[in-house]
Amino acid sequence: MRNAVFQIWFNDDFTEWGALKNSTAYSLTDWGVSGRMHYYIRKDIAAQLWPYGASAQALVTPVDPYAAITTPASPDLVLGMAGTEPGQFQSPRAVAVAADGSLYVVDSMNDRIQHLSPDGQVLQVWGTPRAGTGTTTPADVSQGEAPGGTFNEPWGIAVAPDGSVYVADTWNYRIQKFTADGTFVSMWGFFGQAADAPEAFYGPRGLAVDAQGRVYVADTGNKRIVVFGPDGKYITQFGASGMGLGELDEPVAVALDAAGNVYVTDTWNQRVQVFAPDAGGLVYTAIAEWPVDGWYGQSVENKPFIAVDATGNISVTDPELCRVITFSPGGQPVRVWDGCSAGTLLLPSGIASDGSGGLWVTDAGNGKQVQFPTQNP
């Protein structure tokens, strides 16, 4: 009977009550016992919803914890525009800076890579659209897979010490390797869950390469970071789904510092996490985390990237709030460049240190590459 009454109170549903009384006549306007019933709420619970007898409280305006360190973004250089021609971009994502200062940009919605000089001259363009299910070896191309050098909305890119270029071919679920001038070398990966195989990816995005040429992949959908050798041979992995230290939810980008520590944008946990390797480089342990006051949305398009400069400062993009946030090596916020108020950034995405204390940022909303000045916080 109690459940029948609850159904009436909470759902206006008289079905169970009618079954108890062998009648279908009960309704809100025809329920004989309704006048003798009351609904009580504990005072301490009610007070949380409505402080009875107290005047209405004034709305509290949220405080921006970064307000004191925020300045309008004022770039030194802006390259490109929206479009499909060389030097133009459609939703550019990650950007990587080579040893000579040139830029490799993932021109995501144009399904290609563009290689630019530091002043914006187009050096190479490579890649064509091709959707597929991913492949593990070039030999599988003949079986109907997407050929090497074709892309399906790539997101990540990294340049190795030897000049090799690695690309996260996101929705072909694979990593591709190229020479510095864009000649296809090899590829590995296929769609799957992390438990299926180390090379099984679910929307890989961010990439980084260490001094030994090891490739770090942010396997976003599988909520882990996977490490491979230059030849695509699996080495190790770390991270798991969750909110605890060492766990990840929508890891999008990775970056490395001089000591080999790995920095991860743990996007939906709204934090940066830092992982340190053991002496053998096979076990990575989370050693630090700090919150990011941003990354509120769960869009499949608006994803943050991360960069570590030579001084150890860490910078991240905050796409939906049009800004770049820089943290000290200890995780303290030290500078915010606000692109919305200045009209210089619409949807900042990829980010990379230019090697001279400044930053390159891709503006996915405007189809541009933006260089911010050499300026330590």
C-alpha cells in the first residue's frame, strides 16, 4: 500500500491504488481519502531548498580565479585564413614546431597536413580524404583499408628528433609516420577497445615524441596514454577510466618536459595530470594534478591541447572561452591570454612552444595560426 501511495504522490499514478481497491475509478479529482493525507519534509532538508521566513538571498556572481592575471591576447603574427587552398585552413587542430622553427599544422577538416615556414610560406601540403577502419600494416591497404597518406579528420601531430612526423589519423583510428617532407613511411592501429590489443584505438588525438623517439598517443576514447617505439612497436601504457589520481576521462593531449614527465589534458575531469616514468621507462606514476577553471563543455569538437616550454611552464588552450592559460611548473596559474575580448581567438585548439619563449596557437574557429610573443610570466 505504501508504494501505491508513493506512486500517487510522486507520479499522479493511481494504478496500484486501484488494484488494491479493485477499482479503476480513482483519479486526482476522485480519491476519497485525499483530504486526510499530508506530506512532511524534514526541516533540515527543507531549509536547504527554502529558508522559510528568511528574505530572498542575493545572487552571487561567480568569481573568475584568473581575473587578476588575465590580459587581452595580442599576437605578434597571424597566418592563414579559413578555406581550402594551400595556406588556408578548416578547423586546424594540433601544431608542432620543428627544430628549424617551421610549423606542421593538422588541417583537420581539409584532411591534410600543411608545413609552413615561420613567416607563413607554404613548404609542403600532403594528405587526401579517405574514411576507413584503420589498418595495422601497409600491406592491408589492398584489402580495402584507407591507404597511407590519406586521412579521416586527423587531430594530433608531433615531430621526432630525427625529423620524422607522426600524425594521429583520428577517425581512421591509427597513427601514421612520414618523413619531414611528407613522404609516407608506415602506420599502425585499428578501431577497438584497449582490452583488445595495445594497437586498438578509439579516436586517438594528441601526440608527443621524446628524445629517444618514443611516441606517446592520447587514446582519448579508451582513456589512456599509449607509448610506442619509432617503428610502431608497443612499449607500455598508463591511465584508466575514472576521477582518481592516475585515472583519466577524455584525455586529449600530451606534452613532455625535459625530465621525461608526461603532462595530460584530463579534459572532463577539468585538470592537468603529470606522470613520471620509472628508471626503465615502462611504468608511469601520477605525481601531480591541478584544476583548470574551464573545459566545462563536453563537445566532441572543442578539445584542449597542452605545451611545455623550455622553462617548464605549462600552457593549455581553453577553446570555448577563447583563451590560453599558463601555469608554473608547480601548477600555479600565472597568465591568461583572453582572445574573446580582443577578438583574436575564436576557438583556440592546438598549442606549441616556438622554442623562443613564445607560443603558436591554432584558431580552429577562424582557420588561422597565431603566434604569441616571447614573454615569460
